[in-house]
Amino acid sequence: MDALYYPFHLCHEKTLHQLVENYSHVHFLDFMALQLTPFMGATGFPDRMGDYYPELLETGRIIQGHGVSGALSPTMVTAVNHDLADPLWRSIFHEALKDNRRFQRGLVAFSQDSQGRSSVPTDVALLAAFQQPEREFASYTVENLQVMSRRRLSEQEKLTFEYGFGLIKTSAALNYSIQLCRHLSLVAVTDSPGHHQLLGRTCRRANVKLRYGCVKREGY
């Protein structure tokens, strides 16, 4: 079987070793530089797993270059809005954001120790604001975030926007992963339990049949 690692474009070396051991080929997404509007979006990073493991790329064990950047298609907007309107999906997201460091790293920058391990968030106040209970129940759609991005926001509105943009980026990454796995008959694999639960919820709600698993991180 072949696998797609999601939702990030890079993974830990120990995770990679497990993936290469268990799957014939491991696919990787490029960094998702999502464009919410023509004038606002996430900045992309050009690095890929093959840059760090050229021997695996040369032998075909790593397959990369699956682009997920740019504006969301109408179909993707619909899929994201379904996630954002799903109370259970939102609850899983918020719980993971409260106490799952791996999940937090996808939305808030972390400093690193001398061995490259994530230690503390670079913006503790931002993470604390994201973790406020009421955020779980605030209504969001792609369209209302696009409207917010076009006007000057107060400090509280900026926090509301950033939380919503985090929801959209997370949902889009998962839905792109689902699409690619279905198209190429891949197993969706992550080492983030929060993303594993979210993808499973999306698949069950949308009645999508997909093989997916979660690599257990031990000691790293």
C-alpha cells in the first residue's frame, strides 16, 4: 500500500521511518499557501521532504509535489463550510487546540530548543485567546472570513479572524488530503491525533470511505 502523510508538508524523522517501513511509497503535500482572497492568505515555504532525504526521493520511496496552494474552489469552500458548521468537528478542533501540542503547532508558532524540539509558543497570549471556550461555538464560514479580511479590524476582531482562519486552513488541508487519497487510492496517515480525529469525523459525516491511520509518537 501507498500512503499520504497529512496535514503538514514535513514530518519528524522517526515518523518518516515508520511510514517507510509500513508503506511502499509515501506521498507528501507541498506547504499549503492558502489564498483566502486575492490580497490575503498564508505565506508558503519552498522546502520539501525530499530536500532532507534525497536518497528516499531518488529511489521513489518519497513522492512529493502535490500542490494544495491558491484560492479555494467552490467545491472546497462547500466542504470547508460543512466542517465549520459541524458542532462535533468544532468540538474536536477546540479540544485539540487546548491541550495537544502537536495540533497547536499547526496554528501557533513555537520556539525550539537546542535539539530542534518545539518548546513554548512564541505568542502565549494568542494561544490563550484561541483556547477561550466561547470560540468553539462562534459561527464561521469562508465567506464571512473573506468579508472580515477586507476591512480594518479591532484587536478582538483580529483574534476572531485568526481563529477562523485556523479553522479554514485545517479543514482545507484535511479535505485536500481526502481528495488526493481517493484519487490515488492512498492511505491517509498522520502523527497528529487531533487531525486524525477530525479527518475521521469529516469522512463519517460525508459518508466517505477512506483508509486512514495514526502513527503513535513515542519519545519524540
